[in-house]
Amino acid sequence: MRKPVTRSVNKSVNKSVRKPTPMPVRRPVPTPAPTSVLRRPGRALAALVPVLVAATLLPTAGSAAADAAADPTGARGGAACRAGKLRVPGAERLLTTCLEDLTTAGTVPAGRTNPEDWAGLDAPGAATPSGVPGVQLDGYFPDSSTTNGNNGWAHDSQFVIRLPWDWNGGLVVAGPPGVRRQYANDRIIADQVLARGFAYAATDKGNTGPQLYRDGDRPGDAILEWHRRVTQLTVAAQAVAAQRYGRAPSATYAAGLSAAGYLVRWQLEHHPGLYTGGIDWNGLLLTRDAPNLLNDLPPALRAYPRVVKGEPGALDAMHAAGFPAGSEPLWEASYRTQWDTLQRIVREELDPEYDGAAEAGTPFCPEGTGPGCDTDYDYAARPRSVHDAVGRVSLTGRIQRPLISLQGTLDVQLPISRSGDVYDRMVSGAGLDRFHRYYRIAGGTHTDGLAAVAPELVRPMRPCFTAAFDALVDWTRHGAEPPRSGTPDQPAALTGCSL
């Protein structure tokens, strides 16, 4: 049972979004195991977009038109923006803006992004492309939770859609990592794909921030909403692209870092008919038993303070928990800013009864504190109901579209031996290797921002993301097989990547 006092304020979320009867997922393209990875669902979707739009996965208030429009530059296409003719199916509010540049070089000065959303995700001083004119749509779908304050709206289920004038026929859809919001990928993903001519869409996943667990009635509900919001936006963005360009996207890709990488995997497992392929970057892994986040972080929370004190065996305990030798310079920053917070948020969402009437436990409680302390959390010993809750949001490895996975060998938030390596084995165990390429990036860590902590150690992974994305496009559009899974050679310049 959810804790009624802390969550009663959100009951309306479920009445307006998930009740009285959840709508079934519509699968426009049959999803038995295909005989070739080169099947292109985007072509079939061109004829089915109107049907998909009519069956948008969540109850909506109709299709919002632009409630404001701007064309300060007179860029080509501006007349269409001023007319406000674009519609986002199911959106409750929509703001349309014509921009000379849809990358962060243009959206930052125009106030059409929020740098706080992507702070710390990119390597210091990393170069980004620019000069992509087009139209940006900001809005939200119906939802009564209010954790996202972007655009002054205090409304969740916000999204951004960017449509470049020079379009290559493709669409990239993303969710944010962690508890961030819809602009989180603007530098690490959006800038890169927009410069290649792709349209781009991103969602805030329907709940954000360190209290996302307050959304929903049952353990796992907030995470399950992430999936619905990504699927909902994918359907809507395909329809908007068809309006803007006169044809539906010929290819749609899911992309994401960390928790959003988990969403990519989920989409390709559950809704492959919507996508041509996907790319996950240091993707979060959730499985019913182990490994999973709740199984992996508490050992680090117990062992790291002992490492700091120099206690015998503490370093070995960290390595045994999956945190790789050589990553030690990254542990302090991760302990202070990631491990404890992430453990308590995810645990509260999936196992709210562990700490009784408290909410998300006690930050940095010392080992041995007793019941309710997340440092002492023992997932294996928790009741079956907790494992069932995690099972609701667990991955299976049964992807049905081409997927490229990247993980850094020095990832100290989701250790590679406990996440990327395991998911690769899950895909293989399902007999679906033909859909998967998995690259272990030597020197990569969870976010490129950690390069500021140890620049001599960390290899920024964004260049590897762009190389992998290009390989995915060649694979699905042109039949060019990507390199075999493995650990690519590390170039002399740590900022480069060649798969």
C-alpha cells in the first residue's frame, strides 16, 4: 500500500490519467520475432499514424493548437509558425516558436531550453554543433501532478518537439536521465541528431524530481508512467512530423542515457512497432531478483565509508559489489551526489513500507542504524510483494528491433558487470543477438560531467554515442552491419570514439 498521507494529493493523477480503465497498448505492426533486423516499421506507420493518434495511450483533452507563436527572425517557415496550424494530438497546451537555431546555441539565448536540466551531463568544454533552423513545440499532456516547473507551468508530462526545416525523414525520441526534465538531453543528444537532420522529441516522463514516488497508487506506478509518456509522445511526434512535412517519419529511433536508456530497452521490448531501432547509453537495469539498483547500491553505501577510514577489506568489498578497480577517484563524488539519493528514491517508489511512515528514508544513515536505513537495505530479504513490484517494471531482454548499447567500463553509478554486461546476456539468452550490438567503452563513466572530477581518467562518451547513432542509422536504413560487440580500441585522444 502507498503511504496515504504523503500520496493522497496525487490521487487525481490516477483519476485523470490512469482511471477508470487503463487503455490497452495498440500495436500497429505485428511483433513476432522478425526474420531480418532490416524491417522498417516506419513505412507501415506512415499509413497508420491517423489510427495511432486516435488511439493515443492516455485519455486526453483533444489536440491543442499553439496558444502563442513567435517568429522573431523571419526564418523560412515562419508563416506556418505564425498560423499556428501544427497540432500535437492529445496535448493540453502548446507553444510554437520559430528559431534560427534549434540547437542549444540558439535555444539558450531564446529561452527555449533550461540549462539546469542538462547541467553536469556533458564534458567541460565539449564542442556542440549549431545552425539548425526550424520550429520548436513546447507543451504538456493532461496530468494533475505538478513537479515540473519548466516554462512557468508547474505541470508534469511536459514535452518538447523540434522540427528542422531541412529534414532527413527521421525522428528521435528521448526521455531524461534520472529525475531530470524534458530538456536534459539538449546538449548530449538533441544537438547531435538535429545537426544530422532528424526531428527530435523529448518528455519529462510524467514525474520529476526527488519526490517522484508520490505519483501513483501502487509501488512502481510512477516508473510505469515513464513508459506510457514515452510511447504517447512517440505517437504524437510522428503525427506532428506528418503534419509539418506532409509524410510520416520513415524511421523513428529511441535514445537515452541512464534511466532513459532503460526506457529505450523497454520500448523495443514492448512497443517495437513504433520504432526502427534504439540506442541506450549506460542504461539502468531493473530485474525482479538480481541484479538491480536496490540490490547493488546498499553494499557501496556500507563499504565506501569504511574505505575512507582505511578499514581492512573495505576496498575489496567495493570491488566485489561491482565497482571496478581504477574507478576509485570517482567514488567520493558519486557517494555524495548519487548513490544515497538514487537508492532512497527508487526504494521508496518500489518498497515504500521499508521505512514505515517515513518518506525516502534518512539521508546517509550510518551502517547498522537498523530498520528503515537504506544503507542496511537487503533486497533479497524483502517480502515477495516487493519483488513483485520490481517485476512490474523489469526488463526481459526480448527486444524486437535493432538496439545498440553503450556502457563505460568505469561507470560508478551502474557498474558495468551488474548492468550492461547482464542485459547483453539477457538479450542473448532470449535468442535475439541479431538485434543487439553492445560496446564497452574503456574509460567511460556514467556521465561525461565526471570528466571534471578526474580528467586524466575519464573518457567522455558523447563521441561514442554519436558514432553509435550513425552506425544504427546505417544498420537500419542501409543494411550496413555495425562492428561486432566488444570493447573498441581506445584512441590516443580520449575525446574520440571509433567503434
